[in-house]
Amino acid sequence: MKRIFAYAAIALSCTPAFAQQVTSVTVNNPSTTAKADEPVVLQLKDFGEVKSALVTCGGQEIPCQLDDLDQDESFDELCFLADLKGKETKTYEVKLFAEGDPRSYPARVFTEMLIRNDKVKEKNKHNNFLESITARGDCANSYNLQHHHGVDFESELNGIRIYFDKRQTLDLYGKFQKRLELEATQFYTQPEQKAEGFGDDVLWVGNTFGLGAFRGWDGKEPTMIDPVRSRTQRIISYGPLRTIVEVFDRGWKADTNKAPLNMTLRYIQYAGHRDTDVEVYFNRNVGDFKFSTGIINVKGSEEFSDKKGLRACWGTDWPSGDTINWKRETVGLGICIPMKYVKSEEVANKDNYAFVVGTDNDRLSYKVIYCSDNETFGYHSAKEWFEFLREWKKELEMPIAISMTAPNR
């Protein structure tokens, strides 16, 4: 099977310089289907210090983003998004500078972490902003340390929060319109906002996988990320084109017969995308471990599987929390895992549609995706949703190709 999910990434290899450097990046769409907001990610590790960048195509400026992944105050990656017709090729000019500040562009993604502020009465106006939080493994109630119970992030099409506890579940926000909303609602939409067409929480997750939570596996069933020495949530990048958030579990006793692990879960949300990249990293080779992930078995849901790493469902249930007084919510969920990581696909039970997964060394990756039946722009039946997911996976298996000229210095 072709490797999927490898969005375009290419190293910029050259010697450090203190003046402007210019290179041409050619991007080709091998598919007959148009690709919108396709991520192009350039690695900067061999390029020297980069402080700012400018990307153009046909003389038109293209929004770009510089990210410091390891938080050492030096940018590691440049990202921009490409729109390509079927079989189209475009050439982008990339200028990198060793001075200045990153250029500013309108935000198309959003992320935040909040500690509750007792002085704030409204549930959607808390303002104690965080960038990172760590709880010891014996913390009595890490779930309630943060407002909306953990970091959240969104594109124009989706909204996700990750619970800050041993479940580390992805919970979902359903929208009516394509727009950013979480800064305004903080995942707790108020009646006046509902009247204005804002979305809301659309899923009850309990102890299930929700949308693709990563868990352990004891040989019979999924296990929580517990015990741990500590757990951390942190925001790596705020946008404007992608958010990057991480969950770091230190000293996870994933197997009682083996030494504890350190695990980093990285979630990348690109603008214009309803799917989310999940990258899992360990501090050592874990090829002899088994883990699990999957999606919740929404009550009475209809299931779909292609038996090759794509699994999905369509169903209706009461969501959790304050939204229970609104109405039952219908959602479509999906997860797609490269087959090299899949050890087995478990039969659905009352809680989950599950996979047993493993790594070939110290990492793995997969994608999760969902829709809400509330959307004016999305999918409104199991048939529509499953047909979309088939095409989605097909396009994942035909990633864009890029090439680059040597930079002019």
C-alpha cells in the first residue's frame, strides 16, 4: 500500500546566510481531482537562522507560517497552502530572511488553553490564558483544571477539545457555518449565540475513543493513559494556517512488565481542513508494544470499514454537558490509519469501533475526521459521508509532489 498522510515536506539544504535567500518550489498535483489548501511544509534545519519569509506565486503573495516545533526560539518549518486543479503544476518563489519578524496574515485557525477565572460569570468569557500546563500523575482532578477541560483548536470546518485526564479523548464541536467560533463560545455556546447560528458540543464521549483517542492495549481491551508520572498539554503554534498542539505523557506505564514510556501526541490542524493529523512519538523503540485507537460507537450508528485502515460511522445521540437541553445530535466520524501500523481491526462493541496498532520503531501517524449534520456545507446521510470518506482516502494516497531549485544567496 502506498504511504499516506505524508503531506509535502522537503528539506532546504544550504549553508547559513545573513542576507535574503530565494528558491523556487514546484508543486504538482498528480490527481485528476482538484486539491484545495494542500499543505506544503519546508524543513529549515539546514538553512541557518530564519526570522521571516515571503512566498509568492505568479507575483501574488501567498500566506505562509513559520513554526518553532522544539520551542528553542529558532524556526524549524515553513508552511504554506497550495490550491491546485487536477493535474496542475504551480511554481512558488520562497524568500527567507535572517532578520525581521514573521509576516502577519488573517487567522484561518484558532487554538487556546484557559484556566477558569472565578471573577467571570459568563461561561464563554474566561481570560486566564495558558500556553502549557503540567499535572502530576497523582493530581486529584486534572479534568477540571482547565476551562473546557483541555486545549481546544479549530479550522473553519471543525472544532476539537482534548480532555486533560487519563482518557485524553477528542470531543467535538459542530458548526452550522464555515467560520472560526471557539474564541467567541469557548466550547460553551450561550443561548444568544445559538440564536445567532453558532455551533455547539455535538458528541457524548464518556470513556470511549471519541474521535481517535490514542490508548494502550492489554491484549483484550483498550487501557487509559495511566499511570503516568505527569501529563502536559501545550500549544506549539497558533496559526494563521495551522495550529499545532501537543499532549506529553511522562513515565507512562503502558505495560506493567516493561519500563515506563514518554509519549508525545501531536495534533496538527490545517486551515480549510475537516481532518486532523495525529502524530505519536515515543522516547525509545516500542516495536514490541501494542496500542489502540478508533472511534466511538455512537448509539445506533451505522458502521463502515474498507478493511484497509479506514473506519467510520454515522449516528445520533444526546451530546454531553450543557448542550443536553438543546437536541440530539447527528455526526459522521472517521479514522484512517496506514496499514503498516494496523495489527488487527476489532469487532465493534457497545463503546467503540477499534483498531489494535503498533509501530515499526518509535512513532506512528494517522488521521481523524468528522462532520456534523447541522452543517449547511457538509454531509447529511451515512451514504453521503461514507462516499466522501472513500474519496478522501483516495486523495490521501495521491499526495502532491514538490521539487526545489538551489537557493540564490
